[in-house]
Amino acid sequence: MNSFEQEIASALEATGSFTAEAALKLISVPPDTTHGNFTIPCFSLAKTLRKAPKLIAEDLASQVKLPAGLSKVEAVNGYLNFFIDRGFLAKSTLDEIAAKGLTYGHAASNGKVVCIDYSSPNIGKELAFHHLRSTMIGNSLARIYKAAGYKVERINHLGDWGTAFGKLIVMYLRENRPTDDATLDSLTVKELNILYASFSKISKEEPGLEDEARAAFTKLEQGDEFYRKLWTAFRAATLKELNRIYDMLGVSFDHYTGESFFEDKIPAILDELREKKLMVKSQELDVVMLDEFDLGPCLIRKSDGSTLYATRDLAAANYRKQEYNFDKCLYVVDLGQALHFKQVFHVLKKMGREWYKDMYHIPFGVILQLVDGKWEKGKTRTGTASLLRDVIEAAQKKILEFINEKNPDLENKEIIAREIGVSAITFNDLKNSRLKDVKFDWDAVMSFEGDTGPYVQNAHVRLCSIMRKAGYAVKLDEVDYAQLQDDNAYELIKVLARKGEKILAACNTDEPSVLAQYALEIAEYAHRFIHNDRVLGSAEEKSRLFLVQATQIVLENVLDLLGLFPIRQM
């Protein structure tokens, strides 16, 4: 309903009392709709006009020309209250949903490009549950930005380079494992994870093992053919499992350009840093000093010549600007990396990259699980984290038990159970501000009541069920909008009308929670409408079924924008 607010502001500007900009800032939605759908206080005009706000509001009520779609304006105690014409809102909103379908509320292309770097796990280990946040926040943002008119480049910046691979190589060879092609091709990420955990344990007793790992990575970085062969096998084994999990989550990427991809692009960055005299020696390390920004030095290269995360991120940023000419570049990475990104962005600034200001760190809190009675983030390498695949399988099992009890003959129930389970986990992650830590509680996550994924999914299922039972679709010329003006229908239509506004708000704040809360709002009013206004068999059947159809379309797309599966039966 943002257009109503714009039109009210323009109408007030025409009276000479407010500028449209000032009016927009003051217009709000009253919690009690008996006081109107929109209200604006007139107190700020009292000093200028030298009149009581009550009199100013009364004068303006007689002067303002009501925009189309508003039925009346009232002056009450210094406020101007505007009321929507229910019939106009019903017809304009539902006709547009029918015409545009799932793209209702989406913006036209704005010609802008956004790169979104998300998920980006380390190669050589399984996805842990805490990897869910970057993956699903990024996945939702990619969908939201597309709906807001952007061309989206979805990037999985794999952690496929660095000393961790020196550790894997050292352990693989230490255990005298076969290195023939057949053995390497059959390697699993589970085996790699065990190798890494073994390294962590043994290195505590043999400190020299860390030096061996650093030396092994240096050889890898310098192009040792045998070490490259092992690294390639480690990467392939991990990607196979990653893609299996991504398929379960409904997540995809346009580019798998991991850290190794930028290996041959780093020398140009190092040369430029030298030429511009930005890189200096500090304790045998190459660094860029950032004192003027109240930041510590950004580490560029180790004493043995090995590169670091920052080096590779500088090369990646440079490449993305050249390759995609982005208008925005987002890094969906946990809050703990805030300093790293500040340093990288400020090094780019010192290098003269004016587009550094178009790069944004999108931080988030962590998923907390109960470990020995305490809420904490698990660690995959040490084996104290739940694996994401285990959580997905457990969620599927819980939902399957529910389906077997309620609807045992449901077709494809294993797939549906998994999709409901994944959606429940995802919704629990997205429903609150991304900066908050997420405590994962099975009972709360899987409940069909309250602010949960299953509650929202159930609303969508009920809408689909009514449409199936009706067995026909309503046409525009069959709708009597006068039958959709009771409170239950009107409140639901008001919610549907705000979809475009919600998409833009989620995009502008990089907050999927805006749409998650919107999905809950749709579900609440849909449940209320279905419960109180009988659809099938009523005198208003066609009109009410038309509203059911429109609600299903809007809710399906909102679920999709969140990265949830819009289930039709359960």
C-alpha cells in the first residue's frame, strides 16, 4: 500500500501545508483501524501557522482532495485520518495479482548488478549445521534482489586454498594411503574430515607437524604436480557432497570461484601494492598499514611467501568488478569476520578503487546448539558440531512421523517430509534479525503452531486444499468485489497489497526476516479468513475463492523468496 502513502503525501503538498517529503516521514499506520488506515499529525504546523493542531487538521480535512481509492478523511484531535475504499482496494489488488501471478509485487529490471558471496565453506570437511546461516541467508537475498529488479551473480567462494590443505596432504601421506587415480576418485569428504581431526590431535603432541603442513602448502602453491593431484581429489570429493546437500536445500550458484581460482590473479595485486608503496614489512610479514582508519595492519603475505585470506579477497574483489561490473557486492559471512572485511575494503580504498564503497559485509549471528548442557557453536574439525545432513535427515524423520499419523497414503511423502523439514529449519533461521544468534530447539522449530515454518506451510496447504476441492478457477468477470468487504476479507487483502513494499524493504535492509515476518502475517490472516468466512458452498463462493487463489499465489512466492518449499499437500 506504499502508493497510497505517496498519493496522500502529494495531496497534502497540494494544500501548501506540507512538502511531500515531510508528509511521507510523518504518515503512519494506526494500530486501531477505526482511526483510519493512515494518519498524519499536524502538530509540526502549529508554530508556523499559529493555530492549534486541532483547527489545522479540521481545515486540511476540508481542503485536501482525496486520491482514488480513499473513501474519506477525518480530523480527530490534531490528526488527519485517511480511510481506504474497501471495494477499490479489493479490485485493484486482486486484479493485479491475477494478472501478474507469482511476479506480483516484483520490481521491473533496474539495470543494476549485485554479486552475492554466500555459503563459501572450506573444502575438505563436511557442511556443519552452522553453515546453514550463510547458505540460506545468502540464498534468500539472491532471490529477493532478483525480485527487486537486480541481475544477481550468485557466488560460492569456496575455501579451497591455504594451510588446511597442507595439513590434509601431510596426514594423507603419513597414513600411507594409496595415491592411484581409482582410490583418489572414490575418496569421500568424511575421510577427509577424519584426517583433519587426526592432524589436530597429533599436532598437539608433535608441534613440528604444523611446520610440515605449512611447507606442504607452500609446495602446493608453487605448483608441485603430485600435491596438485591430491588437492584436486580433495576438492572433487568435497564438491560431490556439497552439491548433494545443496540439492536438498534447494540452493544453487552461478559461480564456484573459490580461493584457488584467484591464484594467478594475486601477483598483479602484489605488484600494485608494491608500486604504490602500500605494502611494508612488519615482523617478516608483508602488510598494509591502516592506522589512519583506526584499524590494525592487513596481513598480505607470510614470511615463506604464502598468501592469506585478505590477499585472495583483494584479487577476488578486483576480478568481480572487472567481470560483472557490480553495483553492489555482498559478503554474507558471520559477524566474527567484521574486522577482516573492514581491512580488505580499506586496502581497496588505498589502492584507489572508488567502488570499494559498493562492497558490503552482511554479518549474522551464529547457530547455537546444546553441547554438554551449554549453548555453543560446534566445531566441525574437532567433531563437536552437528552435521547439516544429519539435521536435515532428523527433520525429515520427525515430519514423516507426523504425515504417517495424519495422512499415511500421501504420495511422495518422503520428499514432502524432507521439504517441510528443510523449510522448518530455514524459517527458524530467517524469522529474526540476522544479527541475532539462533538457538536451535527441535520442539519449537517443528511445531505447527506459533511463528514457525510448519505453521506458514500449513496455511499454504489449506489454501491449496480449498482450491483442489473447488475443482475450478474463478475468472475476473465472476467476482463481486462487494462480497469481499467484510473485516476478515479486507484485512487479508490489506496484507496482500503490501507485498511489493515488503520485498523492497527486505532488499534495502538485506534482511530476509522482513519477508519471514510478512509470511507469518499472511498465514495468520489467511487462517482467520478461512476459519470465519466459509468459502465452498457459501453464497459468496466465487468471490471468496478468488481471494483464496490470490492469497495462495502471494504466499507461494513469498515462501520461494525465503528459500522455502511451497508445499501443497501434507
